[in-house]
Amino acid sequence: MSASDATLILDQLLSAGLILGGDFARPNGERESFSMRLDLLGSYPELLAVVVDATAERLERDFSRLLCGIDTLPLAVGLSLRTGIPLVYSRNSQDAPVFDLVGAYDIGHTTLLVVNILEQPAELAALIQRAGSVGLNITAVQGIVDLGEPQSRIGFPTDALIARADILRALAIPRPGSTMP
């Protein structure tokens, strides 16, 4: 995917209102200059198709399963349909992993974790651990937006269509410490 494709997708996410500029409180109490509701992507089928196609182009085909949380289900279903890779999803329940993870799987499946936002390594690590306990071997993470550097925190490759800096640039918001006018 080219930089212009990423910019086009970001522009469409902004136009749909799935990314908004402003002053927002994050769950951890910090302030943020934008907010995202990528869990609503399924309500915009044409945009979802564009995101699915762009994401599918980036995937290696050596995964035998996709795994996602309930908030990423529309994207992951689209990827599964587009690539033919079977999908397992988490209900995000506190049940034992064998009851929380829905799908056909057994021990030894090389798995791609699909997320909307690459940001919370603790939450990613918890899902990765739960999946590993039932034999899903997560080896990479694919997202739509990368808000940080989770690869260094979870220990294997991560990829996203759009970086935090791209959102800030599109909203004309200077990054902390930058000299952007």
C-alpha cells in the first residue's frame, strides 16, 4: 500500500467521523487531540471494503488462523473472506479461553492477531497469552492505526495502515516536541 493509499483511507475515516479531532479524555486520564471509533467500521461497508483490501495486501499468507476481539470483528471477517484464512474471535469475556475464543482451532495454528488500534500492549499480551493457552500461536499483529510502538513491547512484528503521526498531520495538530507550525 502506498502512502497516498494510506492518506486516502485516513481521509475517508475522518470524513465518516470514525476519527475526530478535538480534546478528548482517554480511559487512563490522559488528554488526546483526537478520538477514534473504529469499532463502528462495519456501519460503513464501502469504507470497510477499502480497509479490508488495503490490509489484505499487506498480509503474508502463511497464517493458518486470524484472531480478533469483538471490537475488530467486521475487519477480521472481511479479511477472512478476502484471504480464505479461518477466523477465531474473542468474546472479550472473563471465561476460560476455551469458552471465550469462538471458532475452529486446535494446537499449533500460526495465527495473526487483528486489531483496530495498536496501542495497549498489556491488553494485546493478555489476549496473546489466552490464545496461546489453547494452541493458537500468534506470531504477528496487524492493525488499522498504530498509536505507539507495541512491537518492542510484545516481542514480535506489528503492522498498521496508519500511524499516529499521520492522524496528527491530517488534523494539523503538532506532535509533542515538534516545531510544526
